[in-house]
Amino acid sequence: MSRSAIKKFKYSPFISAGVISVDDLLTLVESMKKIGAKNVKLTGETVFVWEGTEKPEGFEKAAVYQANQFKFGGVRPVKMCSAETFCANNKLPVLDLAMKIDELYHNTHLEMKMLIAVAGCRRSCSEPSTKDVGIIAHPDGYQILVGGAAGFKPMVGQNLGMVATEQEVIDTVGRIIEFCKVHGRRSARLGRIINKLGLETFRAHIMDGAPMPDEVLDIADEEE
Ligand code: SF4
């Protein structure tokens, strides 16, 4: 059978508030598996919940995946749009890119938190403009936005620039994380640091390797 004859069929179950009993989830997964589903896209952080006075016996053995951290600081899991999973609009492949960013940077310790989103096109279903780092695929490369946030003081991400390859995206995200290791402070958000520093200074440092001016070091100390 030619590849062009292969269609994608999808079923996106409405799970109100994203909460489902483990029994119902098992039933759903088993019935999807029975008719041939191979992968499922989970949106946001998946959390299993127990009630009791002690951590359940066998927890360490059962919890086989690296755990997400919900403490304030650190690099959170990449938020990914549907792109290759079940959307045909993506301008460049982005799923591997998102997974590589997770593989390299997830849970990197920072005093501040860092949210990253990847979107396959400008429709921005993963809301990259509301994240500290947002990546949007265009036909000719990847646009990088910086400084977006929701929370108490929402901010819209600003355009850092375009890069041509996945590797350049990964390297740029790495340099932003290194910047935040040095200059980020608890409760700071990247957008407010950039606003104080100036986007051009930040861009020159991240994109062109310009040194940071001494006088702006520790700029985030006074943030909220
Ligand atoms: S951002 Fe674009 S590629 Fe991603 S799910 Fe939305 S429409 Fe599809």
C-alpha cells in the first residue's frame, strides 16, 4: 500500500477538567489498544493521585518515569501542539524537536521556573507566546519568542529571532537556560528580566555571544 493511501484517524475523548478515574482510564486505553491505537497524546502534566497517610507501598517501583517537579524553580516539560501527532498544518517537523528539548533540559535546576512551548505553525495551539520560551515553526525555520508568561502579571513573548535548524533551536534554548542559571532568581520571570535588561542586549548575548554588561548582573534580585 502506498504511503499516500494511509490516512490518520483520530479520536480525542472529552475528559472534563482532564481528570478521570484510573479504572475508566484503563478501560479507555484497553478499548483504544484493542482497535489498534499505538500512541496517545497527553496534554499538560499527567498526575496520578492517592489518598492515605503514607506513600503507597511499591511507589518507587511503580513510578518508572522521571517525575515532573512542581516546585517553583526549574525547566518544566515542553508544552507541545498536536503537529505530527494528528495535525497536518505544521510547517516543519517539531515533535522530535520538542522531545529533544525535554531530553536535554527537563528538570534542569533553576531558581526561577521556565516554561517552554513548541508549535508547528503560527496558529500556536500550544500558546508559545505565553511561555518563557516559545518556538514556532515557519516554512523557512523556527521563530523563537522569549519572555511570555501567564500568572499574576501576564506578558506576551517578544521575538528573539529566527534560526534555520533544530540544532540551532536546541543550542539557543540551552543558552537561555544558562543565562537563567546565572541571572534568574526565585519568583523572577524571564520577561521581566528582559524588560529591565533590554531585548537588544539580551538578543546580542543569546544570539551573537555578546558578553553581559557587568552592571545588569543580579538584575532579578528585586523581582516580585
Ligand atoms: S499549532 Fe499548527 S501545527 Fe500545531 S496543532 Fe495547531 S494548527 Fe496544528
